[in-house]
Amino acid sequence: MTDLRQHAAEITEQFSDSLDVDADDVEGRLETLVDDYSVPLEEARRSVVSTYLDEADMDRDTLAGGTSEATDVADIDAPEEWLEVTAKVVELWEPNADSIAQVGLIGDETGTVKFTKWAKSDLPELEEGTVYRLDSVVTDEYEGRFSVTLNSATTIEALDTDLEVGDDTTEIEGALVDIQSGSGLIKRCPDDDCTRVLQNGRCSEHGEVDGEFDLRIKGVLDDGREVQEVIFDQDATEELTGITLEAAQEMAKDALDTEVVVEEMAETVLGRYYRVTGPSLGRYVLADDVETRGAPVDHESVLIKARSL
């Protein structure tokens, strides 16, 4: 079975109890995104699932009936799962789209996660500082960051209790042995609710757009025992490499190639030891604080060792 067919079968099974979904139709949608628009397969899957979720005309009992599993926030590690979480609303942000009713941060004793409540879900308002049992939320993932969405199937129960929200910050130290694909000077979708990295000038959700430049490093730290993937955002990347966003754009413009930015970054950071502090987001640690430690090492030999683990 091909990868496309396998994904199509899984999506068909996911909606088998709620929609009349044909596996050939699902595979066709995936094939169009992947072959015609060069969308990565995982992004194409997310887009197709999102489309079927929008099409689903089901009541809450149909969607929620026995499909949710009570889960700690720290254990959210896969997209497209229906879960029940008991969490406190830590912070609410101002929605920047009419389609979103509320957006913010919720947390339990194990950590925090972003949530989005869709306007069309017609759910009651959440209040900061209140603990809720949220049944039938759907998990989502973007670049290693997991979040939950509240939809028409979600049930909300306010609890007369309080809970201590845990700190999911972690600290790791090791040699930066690899810079992964998708690093350097990139372009993101300009939609405030998206910011996905463009592939060949296209966003998997919004099609062809005039992207906005950004800097990042998706790296691998090795402490001699295990490896950890780390994401450095624009601020961290500029501090780490000394290359600003404006300088990176000039470098790429002069060379007519964005790869020169990654090559320049690699010369500066590969093989050096760093201490990174930040939240764990799926398989990544997001670098909030970075400290340079020790002298450079032979990153090629360390990378060979790391890949053998």
C-alpha cells in the first residue's frame, strides 16, 4: 500500500462513523496537494482532515460518544486525537480572526498547551483562572508544537476547584551537531492565524501567498548520551549566529540563493556547546534562553555517533 493510500485509509476510518467519506476521494485530495502543489504529505493530511472536520455536520453526542480519553497536557504528543483534559485557563489572547471565538493557554500540573475555540462551535466563554473539564477536544500539531481545538463536539464543564499549573520548561546541554532542512532564511504565510512555512511559495492552507521572511534554526544537540531536536526562533538565531534577518536577506539577494545563509550559520555554530532552556513542544525544545558553553568539537564525528543511536 502506498503512503497516500495508507493515509487515505486512516482518514476514512477516522470519519467512518460520522461522514460518508470515500477512500478514493480522500486519496485524490491528498494526491492533488502533494503532486500538483508540492505540499508535504503530513501537511496535506492535516489540510484534508481539517476540511472534513469543517464538513462534519454532527451533534456533540455523535462525535464525543466514548471516543475521548482523559489525558494530561504533557502527554499530548500526536495530532488528530480526541481527548478529554482537565485544565486551568492560564491566559486569554485577543483573537485575530472572525473564525476564532477564543484563543489562549490552558494548563494542568504537567504543563501548558495552546487552545483555540472556533466561533462556529457556539460554546460558552472560558474565563481566566477557572478550571474546566474539556471533553472531545481535538489535538493539532505544527512544527512540533501541539495544541488543542474546541469544536462543536466539545463539552465544557466548569469545576469548583483549583489546580497548580506545572512548569514544562526543560534544560539541555550539548554540542550542536546538525542543522536540519528548513533552517536559515525562510518564508512564512502572512496570515496571522497560520504562519506556516511556505513550500515553493505555497501555504498548505492558503495556497499561493506573498510570504514574510523569517529566520530559524532547527538543530540537533548531542550531550554524549542522547540527542535532542531544538528550534531556535528569529531572536535566538540572531543571537546565536550574529546574522540579522536583514543581513540574511541581503546575503541571499547577493548570492541569488537562500542556502548561503544556512552555510554561514553552520560555520558559526556547528560543533559548539550550548545550554538551552525552554519548553518541550512535541519532539522539540523551543530555545527561550541560550548560553554558549565550552570549545567547538568535531561535529561530523559526533553526528555520525548520534545517528547511530
